[in-house]
Amino acid sequence: MRSAGKAAALQAAGIDARVWDGSGPLEVPEGAHLLVTIPPDEAGCPVIRVRSTVIQRDPSVGDGDPDVIYLSTTGVYGDLGGGWAFEWSETRPGSARAKARVLAEDQWRAATNGAVRIVRLPGIYGPGRSPFERLRAGSATRVVKPGQVFSRVHVEDIASGLLALLQRPAARGVFHLCDDEPAPPQDVTEYAATLLGLSPPPEVRFEDADLSPMARSFYAECKRVSNARAKAALGWHPKYRTYREGLTAVLAEAQGGA
């Protein structure tokens, strides 16, 4: 963890959470699973720079050294013009962020002799991270760029997919955790508004939208992400197959906790 507050919350749940600011040594207990979620910088993965040498190993060895899972992004594929991204698709990163991810992936492959398991994630949503917050705040928009679609994944489906991966140490390579239905972003916002009983915000052409540089960069890429390999190799299936089931669950949880 990078903050004492987050570590304390996990410790209260019985988890041995410790604070690491990215600058000191990283101790990895023997036989541990190392799940790397820290984003890269321009030099690659910060964890690589302070890793224990025990991480370097022969992938045929099953015990003793940490099992490394690195969380990456489907942004490494760049723009596919609406086409499908598979785990074996060529990486063609178009942004500095995506290029840093590719560098980090390569660093982990070298550090583990290819044994790292790489999980590439699309847009993430869940409680506290959904269109509902923007709709309630009156800041939601429906930007329309013809043909634009994004793949998504609910945070619970990330957790269940990672658990399935941990339970299958022989499963190697790259995996996608995402839902079954890539969809236009304006459709997602409209559905969320319907669930709240609100009128959806008016559609705005992409060319006329007042977007931040980062938001605009997301619209520069259009792809559909396949989860077929994760289903076949891990026996995993998303609980929330589309944004409709996922958003319905997010709202139900929020209302239940209110």
C-alpha cells in the first residue's frame, strides 16, 4: 500500500498490509504471490527497480520463488478501428502511458524468464467509480463518436478472475478480464441515467465536446477486447456480462448501503 490509511483498513480486515512508497527495498516472502498493480513511469515498472533477486527464476520451477502477476492495460494494442484484440494480438501502443505499460511488461518477462502472468484490463468500473457519480453531480456528458466502442470490467470480475488465475499456477501468458459486450460510451451513460430515473444528458458530437487531453486520448482508440482465453484457460466467466448487469448491481449496492 502507498498510504497508512489504506493499509490500516486492510489490517482491520485481517490482512498483513504494509506501506511501501516505491523507494525502499521490496521483501517478497518465499512462496508468495506477487500481484503488481502499481502503474509504470517512463522508466517502466517501479517494482522492477527494487525487486528481490529471488524473482529471477526458471519458469519450470514451481516452488520457492514468487508467482508474479502484473496488471496491465488493453491500451497496449492501440487503435484497432473497432476490431478485436486477442491476447496474441500485436502491441501497438499509441500513447506514452501505453508505451510505459509495454516496457513494464517486457521488464517483468525478462526478470522472470517469461514466467510472469500478465492481465490486461480495459475500462474499470464499480462502486464509487461509475457514471452515477457524474450524473448526480450534473457533470455527465454523452459524447458521440460514430462507431466508437469500449470494453469494460466490473471490479468484482477482476477479483474473481485474479483468484481463478492464482488457483491455476500452470496457466501462463496474457489474459484479458473484461465483460462480454463492448459498447458505445453514450449508451452506458443513458442506461445509468435511466436507472436513476433521470433524463440522460444531451448527446454532444465528439468534435464539439469539451474534453480533457486524457479523455480525448481515450476516444483516439477504438477496439473490442476478447475474454475467450480467460474463460477457456481459467474457467472464469464475468458475473456482470454487460454494463447493464454491472450498473444495476452498483446502484443496488449503493442503495442498500444508504
